[in-house]
Amino acid sequence: MKPLYNPLFVKFIVYFNENQDFFECHEVLEEYWKDFPDRTKEHPLVGYILLATAMYHWRRGNTIGAGRSLKKAISRLEKVSQAHPGFSEGINIDSLLKNSTHAYQQIKNEKPFSTFPIEITSPKIQALNNEIKPTMDLLPYGSDDVIHKHMLRDRSDILKEREKRKRQGRM
């Protein structure tokens, strides 16, 4: 299977393009990234994860974090088409880089948040997108639940795991 046909990558595109749930973009791609034995910070998926992180921070007004993340995202995404073409086949990586670079300039100039779509060029990815999207429980575009997700989500599982590690002396 081509890397971008993976259902988790397709969900990333749906979240990015449909309701701009950049927090979920990060979550689904991190889950996908963890499937790779060579999951270093240089892995091609990290560029997409950083892009989502940057957009999340920018929308929330954290321009310093957004700028740092987007600069790293652009650097990694520039390498994807040459070094890892499977991780750019099916999307317009040139358009993504152009839009990301423009967004970076907007952030540096303290312009208000604006977004852009990830342009799908593969009929197969578009078909997968159309197939997966109706099965996803998308939060309303622009809602507080999307914009402030990290503050509003249920973290009880995370806190339980952290407490468990503390008790085991592993924290």
C-alpha cells in the first residue's frame, strides 16, 4: 500500500481540509508514525505533523510556536518529494510548500490566522477521502471544541497512566 493511502493519512487530510481540526491531524499522524520502526524526527510524516501543530498554534494566537513549527515543517516537507516520494505522491506537494511558506510569512508579519487546503491529486486518495469522511465524527468547523481541543479534551486516561508510572518510579 502506498503510504498516503493509509486510512490514518486520509483522516489527516479530512481533518485538515474539512473542519480544520489540526489537533486531530496531529493525533492521527502520530499514531501512523508510531507504526514505523524508523520513526525518527526526520521521518517524512513529521513534516505533516509539524504543519498541523503550526496551524493549531497560529489559530490560537501562539505565533512564536507556530513560526517555529512551520519553519521545521517546511524544511522537512521540502525533502519529502526527493528523499521519500511515496510520502508526497497523490497530493500537490509544491502547492503545499508554497502555501506553507506563505503562511510562515503571514505569521512572521503577525497577520491573522488563515488556512489553506491540502490539494489532492490522486483519484485513489480522493476516493478514500470520500469513503472515510462520512464515517468520521467531525466537530463543527470553527467551534471551541476544535480550536481549544487540548484544553477541553478528556485527559483522564493520560493522567491515570502518568500516575501509574509515578507509582512505579518511572517518571
